[in-house]
Amino acid sequence: MFTINFRRSYFRVGTLALAMASVTAMSNAQTLSKSAKVGAGLYEIAVDHRDGAVYVASVGQQGKPGSCVYKLDPRTLAVTDSIALGEVPGFGLGINQKTRTLYTTNTRSNSVHAIDLKTGKIVATITNGAERSHTREVAVDEKANKIYVSDVGDPSTIWVIDGKTNQYAYSLDGAGKTATGLAVDSDKGLLYVTAMGDNEVLVYHTKTREKIRSFPSGSESPINIALDKKGDRLFVTDSKNSVLTVLNASSGELLQKITVGENPIGVSFDAARNRIYTANRQGKSLTVVDGSSYAVMKTIPTEGLSNTVAVHPKTGTVYVTNKQVGTRVREGQTPPTPLPNGDTVSLITP
């Protein structure tokens, strides 16, 4: 069963029937083909658009060395290479497909790594000079060769890194309370930021460095954001209410609220197929949403704490990272039972 929520109550019955028939036909198209154990403490995932290689951040076990970024075969999920990060683990990932550079946000170490994908070597470790920071998300503007990094705080800031030199350039201030997710429109020169603590989406002009507007996120806990450039839409995960909100990117108008799996964190948009994906951590699942009707096409169980999702734009193949349950418990408590699919990457085929 699936639920369809429409923007206006006067939506015609004939169109509704057509949308339902279309979704029913497509709902069985995507399946979880396989999941693979990769490493300990998996976080974000990124796909190389050139060869399809999948990169996943592994912070290792708490208190032990061994953090790295794994490179996976896109079809088998077998580990083909690894990039050692040592005592400076990476959490967030972003790839500049043009310069062939991978960026990692090193949350515990207040820094960002720039890694040459050709050699697998760290070419720079970037800091903003501040005593404290909390780097989280990466968004790459390939057209301007700039890298944006959310620095979570109260107030938050957004780092801007020069991709030519891989050095910290400046920060975009006034990013609100607990800035988490980022999405960049390189054609329009706009950067979208989710300010979780303010329940807002902030919009910066990347050339003038000014915050030009802000609008409600349509949710209570906006955590991550994806952009539909052609449709001028934003997709925002509300981790508190298990909701995906759809906003007009220009006006901020709330277009739709869609109930997805429990505790959605990661979100990704497949423009070629007009599909939205949410990785639902507590729901242990991936939700597939039709971008035209906003109907939930399918919810795919992953049996792990689904955290982030990435889509190969050419093939439509979807990759999901699934975290393991935490090992820290209070005195007298029983440790949780490990999940069968914790610390894995799942492959969802079209």
C-alpha cells in the first residue's frame, strides 16, 4: 500500500487514477540487490560519475586507529581500494567530478581533507583557523570550483574553500542555529542551507556572499536538502517527524509534505528519472518517492540504520550506507543487539 498526498484538494479524479496506475507499475521496479559489509563506523557515501566507483567514509571503531575512505566496485560492492585517514577520520563526502578531488569533513578534527582521486593521496588538510568547529556537510560548485562546508554551531558558518589551491578562503556568516545540509545551484550562483535550530532554509548568493533570503522549512527538524534545478524545487528531510517537505526554491512556498520512513536523514534526487530518495535511519529503510505525483512508490527495508543515499545519474543505481547500533550504554543497561545489516552499503538497482 502507498499513500498519495496532493497539493490541492481539487485535484481531478482522472489524474489521480492515472498517477496511481503509473506508480503501481513502477513500484516493483527497484529492488535491494545486495548489501556488503565494508568497515566500521560508516557515514556518508559518494559516487564517481566517471567510472561509477562508490566511495564511503569509515571512521573505524571508537578509540582505535584505522579510519579510511573505501572505494567500492559499483556492481559487486567489493572493496577495490582504500584511502587511509589515520587519526583524522572523515564523516561527510563530496566529489568535484571535474578536478577529480574528493573532500571529507573531519568533524572530530575541525578540518577538511582534499584527496586526489587519481593517486588516492591526501593533497591538503584544510582548516579555518578557529579553535573550535564542527564540519559536517560538503557541497561542490564545479562551475566556480568552490567547496562549501557546513560548520555546525550557534551561530553556524559556512566555509568556502578555493578548489584551485585547496585552501580556506572565507566564511559565509549568519548561517543560523545548527546549519546542517547544503545544496548548491552553480548555474544561478545560489547556495541553500538547512538551519535545523531555526527550522529554516537559508539562501546565499555565492558571488556577493550575501544571505539574500530565508524561509520556513515546512518542518520541525530540517536536516538535509537536495535540489531539483530544472523544477526549481528543494527536498528537505524532517528527521523529527518522518516527513519529506517539498519547497519552491525561489519563493519558499511549501508544495508538499510527504510521510516517509521513520527518522529520514539522507536525501537525494534523481533528475533523469524524477525520483526522490530518503534514507530513514530508525526506519531501517529507503523510501522512493515519485517526483511528479509525490506518491511513495516503495519503501525498501535495509535492516540497518540507513544514513545517507547517493544516486548514479546515468544508471539510476542507488547506494545507501547503513550504520550499526551504538555500543555505548549506561551502567546497568543491556547492550543493544547488533543489526544484521549494520555497517553495510546497500545496492538498489533500477
